[in-house]
Amino acid sequence: MDNGVAAGRGSASTLGQLALGLTLLAFGLGHTGVIDGVSAADAVSLAVWVGGVTLFVAGLLELRAGNAPAGTAFAGLGAFWFTWGRGAGADASAEATGLFLVLFALLALTLTLGAASSGRLAQGVHGLLCVSLLLLAIAQFAGNDGLAQVGGWAAALAGAGAWFAATAPLASWPAVRPGRAADRGVTVSG
């Protein structure tokens, strides 16, 4: 892969975006209740192995390659998914669960602010994740299932964005940057 064409995104970034996208889609759709009989708890295995382990390894690979923003994002989110997946179903109070979500919403906020150099798509994914985690935290504190569904939709949208960020360079979809048409061979990099 020509790093100049893909704006510095390597295969570890693509893998990380794909893992994040799939995990967020499963987690988010599980909270929406849109698929009968599927809940967020059904995403636990995916969260641990794809969201947790795969993202963490992709983060370490990105850090080793010198890509601190992507490495930090993937390793931090890998820790989130692994912790969430291993703790799902544990006997924790709604307040403790809400606090956990607020703390990782702060991580997502940091990643949103830090993604300014990575582009609007990356900022959008992290921003939607932040909003989702805050809504889910408030839903835990208030015991509001409707708010949890809205948070699930925000997570699903973030997952779709991360999935697109991974799929576009693999599929060589053209990208248009603001103010100019895409050059031949330029792909979306997230």
C-alpha cells in the first residue's frame, strides 16, 4: 500500500478501523432493540476479541510504526472493549456502570479532539462514540431505556463511519477532499 496515496494509513489502521466499526455496530444495534431478541449483551464475545484484543494489537502496531494518534485511539478503545466485554453481566450498580461509561466518554472526547489531523471522518467516529457513551451513561443513571436506545443509534452510526473508513481504502473508493476533486488513485483514509 502506498502510504502517500492512503494519507499515511497502514494495514494496522485499516484493521483497527474495521474492528472498531464491527464492534460499534454490534454494540449499538444491540442497544437499539431494532433486531428482535438481540441485545448489547449479545455483543460480548465480539467486544472482547474483536473490539478488545484486535484493537489493542492494532494500537500497539500503530504505536510501533510511529502513528501515535491511531495507536493511542486503538489501544485505548481496545482496553475499553475488553473491560466492557469481561465485565458485562457482572453485578455492578447502575451508578458504577454509568461512571464507567462516563470515564470512557472522556477518552472518546480526547480522541475526538486529537483526531483533528486525521480528518473529519475520524473526528466524527470518535465524536459519535463520545455522545453514545454519554447518553448510555445518563440512561444508566436515570434508568431510561429510551435514552439508551438513542445512545445505541449514535454508536451504530459511529460504527458505520469506522467501517467505511476501513472499507474505502481496501475497495479503492475515490475520496473527495474539501475544495478539490480527488486525484486518480486517492482513497478515503478516515
